[in-house]
Amino acid sequence: MSDALVLGFDTSAAHCAAALLCGPRILVARSEAMTRGQAERLMPLLEEVLAAGGAEWTDLARIGVGVGPGNFTGIRIGVSAARGLALALEIPSIGVTSFEVISSGEAAAHVPAVPAPRDHVYVERPGGQQAMLTLADAQALGPPLHYLPEPDQMACQIARIAANALPGAPPAPLYLRTADAAPARDAPPVMLDEHG
């Protein structure tokens, strides 16, 4: 994409990370560790990254966002922000999986792995099948497990992958397990008409 500006970001784990890419060069990369608060921190962080790179929202050619697997709430925050920004700026937004980030930096045979709750990991098995396995079962697959880079490097890889991807459907979360919290089972609200 020549020297087009690409903003990549991720909130799929206990962090908020962003990077600004111009052609092959990363202009700015920042990350902050946080277990909660990504919804409040993401947009200010993105604005800080743009400002540090001497850019404005309207300078962006596309957006890349991490879609997981990972933390449900964090993934929804990032994907929603990317979709909203892309719509407002009329530019493509590209969803990038954690597995793509891991594989983009590796040449040897390996199994991309992302930590999951309760001594499990999300993996992409040889052949492309994605699943959540116990750590022992994942290690028994054969090739070594390779994990995600540091959050700021993850944002850099997301930007690089997004820069070279063909635009398609808007980003969507990649969930490999059900949510811990069940949806509310309250009865729907009663709708009253103007005569009720």
C-alpha cells in the first residue's frame, strides 16, 4: 500500500495497544497494561498515537484490529471501535486474528497458541482447525507452541497484516468458547401503545 497510513490496535487481552504504520515503517507503537478500562482508554490512546506520528484521523487509509481469540469484552471493544471508525472515515477496517499475528513472524513449524482461562490455550492446529485445548493436550500436538509477542509488537503486526490484506467483510470477533456470563433471562419489556 505504498506509504499509506495504517492504524492497528488490539484490546483482546489485559492491555490496550496501538501502532501507526507508514509503508514499511512503524512510526509509533504504544501499549498499556490494564485488566479493565479499555473502553475508556482506547480512543484517547489512538489519538495520542496519531498525534505522535504527526497524523490525523482523515490521513488514515485503513484500520487493522485484533479480533481474538481472547477476552470477550476486550474483543468487542476493539471490533466495535474499528467498525465505527471505518464507517465514519469511509475506509476499510481489517480484522486480524491472534493466530495470524503469531504466524506472521514465524517460519518454522509451530502451533500458534493464545492463553485461555483455567490452564487452557486457544490453538490453531496444523491444517488450520482452531480450538480451545488444555495446555497438556496442546503440547501433545507435536510442533512447539508459539505465543503472542508483547502488546505493542502485536499492534505493529496487526497494522502490517492489515496493510497487505484485501478488504472484505467488516471485522468480527473470533470466539472459540462460550461466554462465562449467561445472557439475562428477564421477560421482555411490555410495550404500551398510546391508548394503553
